[in-house]
Amino acid sequence: MSEIQSELPIPSKEDIEKMAFTLAQIYPNPMIPVQFPDFIHNIYNRVYPKYFIYAVLSAGIKHINSDRSMEATYAKNALVLIKNEKDSSNPLILWACMFLITYTAEAHDAKTNSFSQGNYIFHTS
């Protein structure tokens, strides 16, 4: 996980807008601070730090694209970038973590999903 991709694709502005409004309906808590025009603009134009953009996309890409293969890539890249962040007092780190928790709670892997919801059950394979 130490290797991250330098640039991951960012969806179109229209797709980001669709994703933002869908996230607000499905996951209202992490979307409370959003001012939609700024949020959409800042993601599309890469104004926010990469870790934040990737965290948002990890939670929301499934709502604009049926191909879920990039979710984990966005989440892993966001985590690595957060760990490498020098200024840990930036509130965007906490906000990004809220999106990563949202992604984790929706993960397909039963072990990860159980753990993220506090169900510490040992799974045998």
C-alpha cells in the first residue's frame, strides 16, 4: 500500500454534481458542511487536497458508475495520502475520514463490513 498512483481519474463536472446530490440523500452526515457549487467546483478543479477528493470518490463513485473497481483504489490512495499528510490539524482530514468510513461500511467484503460496523465476529474461510 506504500505505492500510490500519482493521478487517479476525476469524473466529469456533471457526474460529480450527480454524485454530490446522491450522497447528500443517502449519507447526509458527511455532507452537512457541503456548499454544493463550491464542493463540485473544488473536486472537479482539484482545489481540495488529493486525499479528500479520493475519499469522496471512494464513497460516491458507485452512484455515477456501475463499475465499482475504482472504489478501493480511491480509498487506498486516500489513506496513504492522509498518513503522509504533514498538517494533521487540517479539518479536511477528518471530513475525508468520514467519507472513508462511509465507503468501508458499504464494502462488499463481509469481513471488512462486519468489522466496520462493530461486529467483531471471527470469520472462517
